Amino acid sequence: MSLRGVWQLQKLIVSFCNWGGSSRGIRAFMESDLPAFREKNPQLEVLTELNRGYHPFLKGLYKNKNERVVCVKNVTPEDVLQCANRLRNAQGRKVVKLKTRHVTKNPSVQGTWSTELKM
Amino acid sequence: MANRRCFQTATRYLQSIKSLTAFSQSLPPTSTHALHQSLTTKPSYHIYDNNFNNLYAQSARFTRHFSSRPTDSEDDDDDDDEEDYESGEEEEGELGSEDESANLSAEDKEKDAAEIGYTVIGPLQKSDRVFKPYEPVFAVVQIGSHQFKVSNGDTIYTERLKYCDVNDKLVLNKVLMLGSQTQTVIGRPVLPDASVHAVVEEHALDAKVIIFKKKRRKNYRRKNGHRQELTKLRITDIQGVEKPEKITPLKKEKKENPGKVAVGA
């Protein structure tokens, strides 16, 4: 994600366990897809952390100080890549239902219409 | 009917065994017709279990030429899938849609993007001064089936645009109307020379919507969650209209035309 050209995701922490079976997918992801992901996103700081005895997760830190944690236990490497891409494509904003699909600060160019307007 | 069932179970069992035993190498490739042929020609089934032997014996007795319905239906499915996907491809219909999009050539992707989303992908941004201050120009643009009245610096949420990445420049070429302080241009239905430039800001999922269905006293209850995939575009430039020159003369123009001053809604 980028706001006005500035990438919003600053850091991605890949936390896994080298013993547990729920980390199998993320371990395979780290061998196969993580280097390519790193190269694709040079602006992103990707860290790998060993966290023994815990389920694996991806943690994304955004510029608005927001943290998004996605648990990837028992997830295939392709799905882990998809999660990582989703974190990278997203802004750090809170996921709320959209009020409108068109956000603007200047709603009218030629003047707002009213019943008294004479053309 | 029972004979056909036996035959189908036999063939299914045979197929499952094929993968396990080395006997599979001597058999022809999996098709009910081929299996049927093998059954009729090779009566020696000593490798299999006794139960299976009986089944085989039964099917061998009733050597009917069964219509290869499964294979026929498979062919039909493939045809339908092929029709749904791009006609130029001869891929199997079993491939998922993701594989299909990966196998499209660049030209096909552009064509798809142009037809479906009315977007043309430009190069990625690299220190371009794309984000200009506000200009009082609007355009009515269509993306997919949705239309937006758009101005410089606006944000639009559309359905997920497939062939573009974050920080990509897009040109939206289906422009239906342009307007500014001095000029209004109406397309019939599209303006051919107009273009609206946008930048992809985000590909994200919407908030989860829970779809709950219930019919009372009928023991029917369904609960599904759904997250729509959206793309956030920021409009940077509108081309094809006369624009007022700069901000300061714009203020003078506003003073000259008090009746047309924008009233905040």
C-alpha cells in the first residue's frame, strides 16, 4: 500500500517455530518464497524471528503505528505468500465498513445545484 | 443397474489400487472404456482380494458395452469451461481462474483490463510529480459497471482490479462527461480523447459482512462471512477539458461569478 507514493508497511516480522508442525508451511515459505518477496519489496524490512513453542504468525507494522497480526498456523506456503502480499498491499487503517466508495474534499466544481439556481 | 454399479465400483476400486500396486504399469491409462477392455481381455485377477474377484467375475459375465458417461460428462464440462474462459486458449477446464490469469499473455491482460475495467496500466511511479494540488475540474468515469464523478485528489474504491499492483499508474479511458468552471463536455456515450489518470493506492479486503439466513420453524439456518476485495484509487489528473490557469486567477474567477461559487454540502 502506498499513500501518495509512500509505502505504508514498514516492517514485516515472520515469526515461526523450528520444531512445531503448525510452522511447516511457513518454514517452507521461508525457503521458497521469502527471498523473492524480499527482492520484490526492497522498501520493506523483513525480519524472521524464531519463537519456539508458539504458533507462527506474520506481523506487519505500518506507518500509522498500527500492527496487523495474522496467524498462519497450518497454512500452506502459497497461502502464507498470499497473506504476506495482503499485508503489503494494505494500508494500516482499521478495517471498518466503508461509508462511501468515493471520498472527496471538493464535492462540487460548478456549484452545488439547488432549486433556486438560475442557469 | 446393479451390474453397472458393480462395474463402477470395480473400476473405482481398480483405479485406487492402480496407484498402490505395480500392476498399474501394465494397465492402460484410466478410462472406463479402457478398463472395460482390459477386464474383458484379462481374466486373471489373482492379485486382487476374493471379494473383488467376485465383482470382477460378475462384471466379466455381463460384458455390456457401457456408454462411457463419466468421460462424456467430463468432456462437456471441459467444453463449458473452455467457453467461459478466453476462447483463444486451449487449456483444460480443470485449471483454476488464477492459473488462467497467469497464462494470459500481456496483450490479453491489457485487452481484458481495457474491456472489463476500462483501465490501462502505465509504468510504476518513480519520483514523478503526480500529485498536484486541487483543480476545479471533474469527470464522470466508468470502471467496470460503476460510475463515479471524480475530481483531482479524490479517492475511489472499486472492485479489485486484477492486472495492476500497488503504486501503479492507471489511465481510465471510459470517460462519460467532463466539466470545469468554464466548459462542460458530454460524451455520447464516451469521450474518445479524454483520459483520467489515477494511481493505485491499496488492494485491501473490506470489513467482514455476515450473511445469516434463517427460515423459522423449518430447521433452516445458514451463516456465511464475506469480505469483498477492493482497490483504492487516487485520481491525479483529468485531461480533455479547458482548465483554469492557476489558483490565484481562479479566486478572481470565483469572485466574478458569485452565483457559481461552490457551496459546501
